[in-house]
Amino acid sequence: MGKPPTTLRDIANALGTSIGSVHRALHDNPGVSPETKERVLQMARTLGYRPNLAARYLSSKKTLRISVNTLKGTTSFWDEVRAGIREEAASILLENMEIEFRTYPHLDEGEEEAFESAIADGVDGIITFPSRPQVLGPWIGRASHAGIPVVCVATDALHSGRLGVVSVDTLASGSIAADLMGRFLRGQEGSIAITLFDMAITEHAEKCAAFEKTLRSYYPNLRLLKPIEDHGVESEAYGNSRKVFEECSNLAGVYVMTEASIPVLNAARDANVLERLTVITTDLFSDLVPYIRSGAVAATIYQRPKAQGQTAFRMLHEFLAEGVNQSHQVALAPHLVMRGNLDFFLHRQSQESAKEQVDQQRETSHQLARDFA
Amino acid sequence: MGKPPTTLRDIANALGTSIGSVHRALHDNPGVSPETKERVLQMARTLGYRPNLAARYLSSKKTLRISVNTLKGTTSFWDEVRAGIREEAASILLENMEIEFRTYPHLDEGEEEAFESAIADGVDGIITFPSRPQVLGPWIGRASHAGIPVVCVATDALHSGRLGVVSVDTLASGSIAADLMGRFLRGQEGSIAITLFDMAITEHAEKCAAFEKTLRSYYPNLRLLKPIEDHGVESEAYGNSRKVFEECSNLAGVYVMTEASIPVLNAARDANVLERLTVITTDLFSDLVPYIRSGAVAATIYQRPKAQGQTAFRMLHEFLAEGVNQSHQVALAPHLVMRGNLDFFLHRQSQESAKEQVDQQRETSHQLARDFA
DNA sequence: TTGAAAGCGATACCAG
DNA sequence: CTGGTATCGCTTTCAA
């Protein structure tokens, strides 16, 4: 059935050279004549050589270190991303991965420093959240140039040289939000507001476009207002949305694309329009639960942070282990959370955090055992 | 930082015995005195021994064979499940897995035979779709008893001794369908029909209960009719649903929980009620596309067959490789497909089938190369 | 019942 | 620049 795979020795024999030279040639280590190197590469290709990862890992014993640079966050989003990464790392068979978490407290505090320290520490790969792609872009370029692959989560850093991105699909998110809005309002006329971080964030601009396109195609009775930007500042989210709530008399619905749904909901309540609005939010965290439960928030679009973390880790690991990565750009389909299935997702989240605690306890007990020895 | 992991030699040294005995004890191979066996097991535990899988794979070289027993299917569902399994198998680093697909054409044709032949061939594990749990249950029991782990996909076989199940979460599916139905109908009064395979299928009964619970809690204006059973037969689906369509004058919506949405849609059209019904279906396949596009189907609940396949494979592989499996029971959150995000999912499916073709071509060319050698 | 030793395929080092 | 070889941790076989 299956022919035995080609080994280094096979190549060496076929060429009448030594296994050491073959190895050096394949890894372009110093000390190989360009001629033999060429012959080896050629032969490796014709023989269809693929390294045996088990043997490689067994003999080299070097553990790959990756740095996970993320924001502390105001919601549980980043905790879930990190949990996904941790879980996926644990499920890798060859336990040759070490993860260092570099978590910074604010959008404009410590992001660059964390990146710099990761590079300085000589990690083998980085998973990062480029909160301000323009700022982090050059750093990512520097890392990539130094041979350190970088995977972005949640937000892309275009033209930065990053190995890949994992995020939620913007088309799927924006469109489903619009579809739901349209169906929920069922022919009613009115205006729709949307809030986002900043139109400079590619993902937000794309979601916005998708939302608008779907709304215009299928629900012409609804009119989209100019997007409200919050720049990640709660007071801006509150102030700007409240202004719209008070000025726009025929407002029928709001789609909150950012984390900052609570300030927007507060503004709606304070402006006395919460009752008559159809609200669709983004992501799922404890402060939002009562609003969903009561029906004030009709639905929330869950960006699956844990799945994003898992996927990012797999992507990086695949690249580090095999040198090839399947897909540089992964866009996940979001989940939809409403009153009825809310418990399913909450249950899942709490299960996760319980598992995390067990993991951490296990780590601690390992440590104790170690100190004791 | 990290203490070096415990090896067989460490255990042997600590006990003043040989590495061979330790190995035999750990695998309860014949030829170990119960006494030393006990001591080894004890020491292994206190030292926190975990086998080095790279070394194991490198030296043993035995490839694990698993059988995938599934239905041919009337929609693309099972193709996607198989694709997921294939993809996940390919992404495993240690390429020590061989997959045999046993696909049978009908619900009551070849299911048992496929299972029997898998056992007879001595596979190391089985992934199966127990279309009739009562019938397949004993077979699963037999396999488990013989040390062959079985993972069920899509439908559970309770009390059969199966290692685990992967399916879509029934609570999440049923509830979201009810929530959407309620919101889409927005206060309108009327009856809701649902169609399913058979109340004897646990998953269907659970979905049905979840649907009913959510409907009753939040949308008391809607009344749920007695479920329509189709038993996987298209003519039954058509006939039984048409009868309801003609008899129930205040019917407002239908939730189709099975694959058989087309016959139900045909019946609605023939009974001249399609226009005024809010229809929610299950899964996504090409015949359904025009209905979604036109809005006749308001939403469809996609059970993520590919993700089910991937998860099932991982579960089996984890067990086979490490002997422990994290979670025996995985329930995935379904995806929601509507007009706006339809293209996202279609694009994904077509990408997948394109990738499949490439894979198959590659397999073919390997075969050619092999024959040529 | 037990111990000893030969691999598995790659890495890394040392001698030529 | 190149060839040889010890080594990683485990499985497996052969002696004792």
C-alpha cells in the first residue's frame, strides 16, 4: 500500500554523499558547496522528501516559544482568546511549545513595548492584536524580516508582512445583522444607526459596507444613518450615540459593532428610546446578559474569541512545524445569540473558565512537585 | 523553568529495574509479575510520567487505521462531514493515520454490514453515523468491547458504550429557531408547524422540546402544532406536511428540522401557502439556495457538518494517541444562514470542494509516482 | 519473569 | 567543506 517515506539516508545514498551534508544542504547551514547543495535539493525533490517530524522533535528537543500580545480588554473577549490559545497549545501532541503572554492594559499603553520585548527575547513566533495597525505595522515588519512569523487576531495589519490573520468574517457579520434588523422590523419604515470604533479599521469599514449593502438590497424601507464612531472611549460612545438618539425621531434600530454596547444602551435608556429600538450588539459578556434576557437586545453577534485564539495558534504552529501554512487568512462565521440560546453560550463560557482554573491548579501543583523535588 | 520530563529510564532507575520491564508493565503486556507491575505503575504516577509521543511514533511505526461509516445522503451533508475528517487527518503532524471510508447508499442498507466489515478488518477506531441507534447500538457495544473506540456523528447512540458523540447542540438549534420565528412574526397570532424525522431520535425530540419551550416562554401568541414526522421518506414529508398546510388555516410558520426541506416547500407551494409562511429550515445545500435567495426560506440553521467531522476525528485521534479524551460529548453551536450571508457560506463550500479535488489529484499523482517507481 | 540491545530518522558536534 | 557518530525516548526482539 504505502511506500516507505524518503529519509535523509535515502538521499545521501542516492547521491553517494553523507547524511550530514544532506542535512546541512536542506537547512542551508554554512559549510556546503553550492554544487552539492543544488544536487541535494534536486534529489530531495525528485524523491519527494518530507521530514519526519517525530524524529526531528525527538532529536532536537528545542522548544518553540511564542509570545501572545494582547490587550487586557474591558470585556471577556481577550480572556477567551487567550483561553483558546492555551487550550489548543495543550492539545498539541508534541509538547514543544511554550507560550508567553504579554498583556497590556490599554490601547495606547505597552503595545509597542510588548512587541519589542518579544523580539528582544528571541521568541519563535508572535500572536498579536494590532489595535492600531498603523502603529504596529512597522514592528510586525521588523519581526517578519527577522524571521519571526506574526499572526494577527481580530484585526488585520495590512501590508505589514504578517504571516496571517484570523478574524470573524466581516461580510457574514454585517450582512446577518442587517438581515435580522430588516426581518425584525418587518416592513416598518425608519432609520438605523450603527456604531463602530473608527472607519480606519478595515474590519469595521467592511462590516459597515456589508450591513449597508444587505439593508439596501432587501430592506429599502430602512435608511442607514452615518456611522457613529467611538474610538474605544466609553464616553464618546455614550455621547455620540445619545446625540443621535435625541435628534433622530424615526430611529428604529441600532447595530453596535464594537465592545462598547453598554454605554450605547445607557444612552438609549437615558434618551428614553430603548423601548422602541431594535438593538443588535456584538459579542457576549456578563454586563450584556440582562439586556439580552429582557429582550432589550434582540440579538448579539458573537465573534467567537476562543475559536479565533485556537485558529491563530494552529496557524502559527503549523507554520513553525512544517514551514508551510495552509491558509494565511481565516475568516470565521460568527454565532448568533438570542434569548433562547443564551444559556447554551453562557454555560459554555463558564465551563471554559472552570477548565481554565483546573489547568492553572494543575500547573501550580506541578510547580509544587518540582520545588519539592 | 521546565524540569525535564520523566522518561521510562527514570522510572527504571528509581526502581532499580530495567526499562523493558517498565515498558511491559505500563502496557500490561504479558510477562510481568503483578508485584513489579504495581510498583511501576505507582512510580510512574508519582513521577508524573507521560509518554513521549514522538519517540513512540518513531520507534513503533505502526499506523492507526480508522473506519468512517456514513450514509451517502441526499444532500451534501455527509460529503462535508467526510471532507472535515479528511482535512483534519491531513493536518495531523504525525502522519500515522489511515482512513477507510465505508459509505452505504440507504438508511436501511449496508449500515450493519459496513460496521461488521470494519470490525472484521481490525481497524483501530470507528467514526459512524448511527442512523438507527437501536439497530447499531449492539454493534457499537461489540466494537467497544473488543477495544475499538467508536465516535458517533450527528446522532447519539445512547447506552451503546460509544466513546463519544459529536453533534449540533439541540438546545441552541431549537431555541434559536423559535426565537427567530417569534421575532420574524413579531406579535402576529398563529400556529407553527415543525417537521422532524421521528420522535425516537433523541436529537429531534430535544430540538423539538427546546423550540417549544422558547416559543412558549417568549412568544405566547404562537401555538405549536403536533410535530410532523417524515421518517426520512420524501413522500411522507410532502404528504404529511401538505395535509397540515391545507387543514390549518391560521398557520404562520414552519420549522423543518430534517434534511427534507424541499418536499415540504413543494407542499407549501402546492397548497398555496408558501407566500404567507415564515419558513426556517435546516442545513444548506444547492437545492435550497434559490428559496433562501428569494426569501421564501427566511433562515436556515446550518449544522456545520464539516466541523462535526473535524471534531469527531480529533476526538478519536486524541484517544488513540494519548489514551485519554478530553470530552466525550461535544455539542457545536449551529450557524445561521440568511439571504445576506448566504454567499459567504456558499463560497466556503465551493472552496472546500475545490480543495478536495486538489487533494484527490495529489493522491492520484502519488499513486502514479508509486506505480512508476 | 527479566535485562540488554538494536533500531526508528533527524540533529549536532567533532574529526578529518 | 565533508563524513562519521552519539543522542533523543520508545518499541521490539533476543537472551538469560
